[in-house]
Amino acid sequence: MIKETKNLTIKPGYKKTPIGIIPEEWVVKNFGDFLEFKNGVNASKKDYGKGVKFINVLEVITNLSLTNEEIPGEVEITEKQFERYKVEKGDILFNRTSETQEEIALSSVYLDDYPTVFGGFVIRGRFIKDFYLNAFKKYIFRNPDVRKQMISKGQGAVRVNIGQSDLEKISTPIPPLPEQKAIADCLSTWDKGIEKLTALIQSKKEQKKGLMQGFFSGKLKVENGELIQAKEKEDFTEDWEEVRLKDIANIKKGKQLNRKKLNDFDKYPSYSGGITPSGFTNKSNCKSNTIIISEGGNSCGYVNFINVDFWLGGHCYAVNEYKERAIKRFLYNILKHNQPKIMVLRVGSGLPNVQKGDLEKFKLKLPNLKVQTAIAGVLTTADKEIELLENKLSAFQTQKKGLMQV
């Protein structure tokens, strides 16, 4: 939507603005010119899980748009609170806190006639003057040039935060309504392709999850390259040995990097408590093909496998197997299968974390190396198939991002 000004000659029909070169008939305004902001409701722990639908930060981060049916959370509040924190059709929601700079102030437009409410880690933007079609709102607030401004205003050493006054200063282009419709229609076509590919990836992940459940519950095994289903009351894990994680692996906590030393262009990703990299750096402290477990934050206990050299941050553990006891890919998959149980180890009411000592005492059932190798082979094949699809999805998303910058 916005053309960068660097090394570009302004063509007829275009004009230069503080955020780039745009068509002459487009205008630029700050969010504060047309949006009124408000932080969400903070209720007692006992009030969640019942009552009215409640938009939390995760829904905002993961969805371009939301309807009432897509909101899983509920909260019990008074009628007065409901009126105060109500979300109506066309409202924009922003996450105001994140573990990574890149995810701060991600937006979602509410597209349902049925009112809901929003949480304390979310900022609602309500239009004083509405210049946008609802279908276009899904894209304009996630436009890369708009996002750059938001990301630059995120503050915080451990968690990144953004406030209402920061959002008021964000500049955005406003095309005429016919152009908004044309742009939204084009991007919607790309979204449909991305949705289909995303659904296929999810299906493959569910298939792999089924394999893991079969293997680790004793209902499935690999014999001469073939999958064998257990008979009734048969358990293929009955001779597996129960071990503590510290008996088969070395667990090491990483070293925190100053957020200012991270960027989006250096070679090595930095993992520090999040599911995705918190940024990139020019040095690494961990080799490729390493299992990591998130130590702190909302995702503590999350198990990941990093297949490139990387920086292990201060809120993350590296898990390196003892080769005479465990096959790395088997260990990763059995830990991933047990991820919900690992997440239960979290402690702390503020910033939750998983203690190293509790992780070391975590118990697993382990077969011999031959069985580990066979199971790891099947699950790694599934992982590679998923990875290929995810790479294709990433390419689609990059192409869509390019369209959004035109």
C-alpha cells in the first residue's frame, strides 16, 4: 500500500508523505485522529470460565478478524462492566504486551453483531470517524509500514509493552473506499489459499500426534519398517524403563541477551522463552539440532527442536541427550508428547517459570536404542513433511506481505 521513499522518484499521480509515497487521492492520518482507545477488563481469577465471551490476547495475536464463535474464553462481570468493556462490530483490538518485539500491537477486527468484552492485556480501538471498510480493516492495521511504527514504540526489557498514547501517534494511509474494496478482495483471495494450506498442515500435525499417542501409549510399534497395531490388552511399552530426565540428558540454561542487540537480519535466531525467535544476533552459543524447553513466560514448558545454530537465551533450557541412553529425535518427540505435563511444572504467580530441578526430576518411559531409532525415524519423516508444507506457507505469507506493501 505504501511505497518506500528511499531511492525512488515520485511518479505522476503520487505524493510524498511522512510514511512514504502514496497515490495523490489517498490521505494519511494518525490513529488518534479517528480512534478512541481503552484498556480491557481485569477480573478476579474466580470469575473466569463462565459468563460472557471474553477476548484475550492470544485471540488478537492469532486472528486477523474475530467472530463470537471463535472466542473460547468467558468472564463473569456486572452489567456496568459489560457496557464499559463491550466490543462491537468494527472495533479494532490490539495486544498491549508480548514476549517478543515483533508481536507487539498485533491487531484483529471484530466482525460480529453479537457484543463481547475484552481483557486487560488488550487495547480496544473504537472509531470516532470510520474511514475504513470492515473487510479492509483486517489488513491496514497489519500493513508492514504501519507495523514498523508499532514495533518501534514497544518498550520493556523482559516483556514488551505499548500504551494508548503510543498507538495514537501511529500514522496510516486511507485509500478511497473503492480501492479499499479492491485491495481487500485481492488479499482475501490469498488468505483463502493460506487457510487451505494451514488446514493441511494442521491435518498433518494431527496425524503425527496420533502416531505419537500410539507409540507412547503402547498401542503402536514399528517392526521391519511397518506399523503394527497392538491387540486388545497388549502394551508395547511394558518393558520400557522409567527414567528421570537428568538420567538421560544434560539440561543447561541459556544466557540473556540485551534486547537492543537483537535485530531481524543477523544470522542466528535467539530463543528466550518464546515459541518463536525473539530476534536475531551475530553470534551463537548453541549448536544446531538441539532440543529446547521454554523456562519462563506464558509459554514456559514449551518443547521445540532447533535445526540451526542459535543463541540460547536466559529464559530457555537446552536439553542434550546422553547418546548411550537416548536418541535425540526420540527424546524430542517423547518430550513434545509430554509437553502438557511439563507445562504443569510451572510455578510463580507473576511471570511463571519451570524450575531446572523439577525438569531434571521429570519422569519418562524409555525403550532400548533400536526401538527408539525406529520410532524416531517414523516421526522424523512426519516432521519433514510438515516442515516442507510450513516452508511453502511461509513463502505464501511473504508474497502476501509484498502485496500489502504495494
